[in-house]
Amino acid sequence: MKKTHTNGELRLQDVGKQVVLEGWVAKRRNFGALVFIDLRDREGITQLVFDETMSDQITEVRNEYVLCAHGEVVERQDKNPNLPTGDIEIKVTAVEIVNTAETTPLIIADETDALEDTRLKYRYLDLRRPCLQKNLKLRHQVTMITRNYLSDQGFLEIETPILCKSTPEGARDYLVPSRITKGGFYALPQSPQIYKQLLMIGGMEKYFQIARCFRDEDLRADRQPEFTQIDIEMSFVEEEDVFALVEGLMREIFAKTKGMELSSFERIPYVECMRRFGSDKPDLRFGMELCQLNDVFEATAFTIFQNVIEQGGEVNAIVVSDAADRFSRKQLDKLQEYVRIYGAKALAFLKVGADGISGSIAKAISETEKEALMQRLQLKENDLVLLVADQQKISQTALGALRVKLGHDLDLIRSDEYRFLWVTDFPMFEYSEEEERYVAAHHPFTSPKLEDVDKLMNDKANCYSRAYDLVLNGYELLSGSIRIHDQQLQEQVFEAIGMSKEEAKRRFGFFLEAFRYGTPPHGGVGIGLERLVMILAGTDNIRDVVAFPKTASASDLMSEAPSSVDDRQLEELHIAVVSE
């Protein structure tokens, strides 16, 4: 027997056809003379009916057995509106048990009782669940839309090396020892950054790649040690060209996967983004923006606020509308513990009631200040005001994180809404407390804003770059920039981050030499494929859109990697393992 249809394909118009179906047993139900089996494959489920003449052949059949069934498509008497194939069933006339199956350690269904560790250990079984198969089909669809769209725009898909030179900046590299070059190491690419710029120098003009990237860093729900990036680079472009291309790609993806037309892509400079949302990847699906109140408290007698302002810090606040009665003192204490995760020393609160303002600092601030707050924040009865007074970065970041938490806790966010935001004009440098110097905020090939070039050496704190991120619903979807194409400017940037000419040559010698032979202006982006699919699939766990993901400790529970290797392999690589 040869399969004629998938298990998600047959409909009422197929009644009377002789068909052959193959798949796994999802469910078995005995009703006396009749036995019903739900047969499942990647495309769906079809109900099989076995009468008394067939029952002896399927006596031993249980869940996850693999069957091949021949029969006639008939109309169901008890239709199932929850199944696309729910109007029909197959009256089986011949069946083959292709393979048997032991009882599985997890339920093969969208709703499973298995813990995530169990699911990852038996990932090949977990992948049979329809929800994961749907996610991986969506990932494939997004990838194909991307390839077709970029190809139509004149881009070439070009692969870049996986074994490359270690140029450590940002996250740690995964290192690969060389057997042939004793003591030498390759690195797995954190991104194809240098190679895609070399492709621009090589005259390719429009490049893209569905690129595998590797970063040895601590993991979280939206991050994996190996991930896929839609990598794009273009020559002879400005920011507007990059924005237009990416927006067109996103519109194509959302039209074909969600059947929706995207609204406009907003733009906010980094400094304004931090001031309003306390984050450089804000979720725009709800309000509750930060408000800076230094001027309200500039003459305050409240010592804590006074000291913060005098030391150059900020008093910032968010207003939780009509929610004061929803937060007990115990709940507010928990919020205080939450902001301390982000370095804030305390969280103050005020509640607006019929009799005026009460709260943790109500007695410490003046009536004039209370009135100013009522006006500035447009407060109404039952509003809750949450305040953090601290260094600017801590105050903004802590309240920004609290804003997101409250947005989820209070159900202020619509899951069916998609809000895109370009965050532009990022700082060129950030100060590293650990290294006690300014380092590149992105990679060192990001171009500074042309009007800030003179600040590279003497005003790094106020030097901004031509870097940009695209944010979707609070996730950083892509990061990119216009690159440096001038050799002298590149040398200035290296000098600004304290990298000597000798060190620059050691790390990037072959790349810098290429600059001497005519480098075009260029720029691009790297789009996180898993994050994009994760958002489209409606999950907040990136492992749900990766076929064989790692755990939070970067281990593969299924294959038990990483693992030790034979001493002989280590000897060939001239490596000795030092035990702690």
C-alpha cells in the first residue's frame, strides 16, 4: 500500500474515494463492535473506523503505533467541528502495523503533563506534538518568505565561514582547537559581521544569509547559545534605505503568515526611549510612560530626593491608573523588592484618594509638591504613583522593568497587537566599570554620527552612533548600523576605545588591510529569526521554535552534550584538561 493523502487533507468532497493513510495512533476508542482510531501525521488527524471484521487485526494497537490503513472515505454521523477533517472518517478495509511503540514518557498532545526537562530529553517525541510542528512549519514559512523577498530585491544569498578567527568583543567566543596548527584555535562566529563587510568591499552590493551564530553567554527565555540570524548587508546606502527594506520584509512576512497589514513603524531616539520607557526595547502596546520629576522637587525638603537631585540623579515616576485599591502594602513591598533587582535602593508610592494623597512619602513632601504632582501627572482618584529616585540609569531602568511587569500583571497588553519601533541614535560608547574605560556600545565597526566625530576622543559620553534596533512588542528583533568605510575614521574609533594599532592589527589585520582598496559606504542588520518566529507563534519561550534546543545551562539533555572526549582526541589536539 502506498500513501495517497495526508491526515489533514480529506474533506466531504472526497467521500467515496479509496485512500491510503499512514501515521501514528493519537487515540484509540473501543465501542463494542466498532473501534475508532485517530491517525496523526504532521498535517493533522483523520479518524479511522474498524468494524468487527477488522478488530482482530488491531487488538494490540496502542498510542504511537505506526499504521498504514486502506479504506473508503465516508461522511461522519457525529461530526467534529474542532478538526479540519471532522466531517469525514475512513472505513478501513486493510491495515498494516508498520511499527510498535512502548508507552511514551510524555503525552503526545498540545496539552502535555511533562516538565520541560522531560520534553527536552525526549525531544524527538516532543516534536510530534502538533503545536511544535506548527511552530517549525511557521519558521520554515518565514525563512522561505525572506529568501524570496530578498532575492526579488536583488540580494544574493552567500554563505560565510563557520570556522573563523577569534576577535573577542561582546560575548565570549566558542573556540575550536586546530589539530593541524598546534596551539591554534578557530572561533565559531558570533555573527558574520566582518565577512559581510568584506563582501561589500568585494563588490557584492546586496548580500543576505540565513546565518548560524554562536555566543557563549548566559541564557534566558529568548536566547540560545546557537541561533539563526537573517543577516543582511547593502552597499551605497543610508539609514532610510535599510529601514525601507526591513519594513518591506516585515510587511511581507506578516501579510503571508498572519494575514494582516502592518501599521506604521514608529521611530524614537535612544535617549528619548530611555526617558519615556526606561528601556531601549519598550513594549508600546500600553502606556504608563515614565515622567521625570526633578523640577517638581528641585526645592524639596525631603532629604532623599534632595540628595539624589544634587548628585545629578533623577526622580522618575509611573502612574498606574485606577489601581490604588488593587495594591496592598504587602504587594507594594514585593514591588520594592523587584526594583532592587535593577539596583534601585527603594520604591516610593503615593495613592490618590477622596481625601487627598497618602503613601510612603506623603508626609515627607509638601502640599505644594503634591499639587504639582496632581497637575504634572494628571492624577485622578484611585491612581497609584510609583517613584524611584536614584542615578539616572538605575532610576530609568528599574521603573522601565517595573512598567513591563505591571503591564503583564494587570493584563494591559493585547496579545493580538504588533507594535514596531525603530530605536535610533544609540550611544557610540558605554562606560565599563569593570575595565574603567569606555568600550564600543555595539561592535567597533559602527559609524559615529558625522556631527559627533569630533567627540570621539574628548566627549565620549555624548557621542552618538548610526546604530539602530528594530523592537517588536518589547523584544529586540534586530540590531544594525551604518558601518565605518573610511580607514582613518576606523583607526580613530579603535583609538577611542583604547585599542592600540598593534592590537587592532593582531585582531583585525586582514580586515583593516581590505579598507585600503576602496571600501563603499555600507550598512545592514541582523534579524533574530527565532525571536521573530517566537512572537508570530505567540510563545514567550524561544525553545518552542527550535527543533533541538539547549537548556538554560546550555546543555542538550537528549544527546547529553557537552560531554567528555577520549584522551586520544585531546592528545591529537594538544590539549590537556585541568581538573579543579
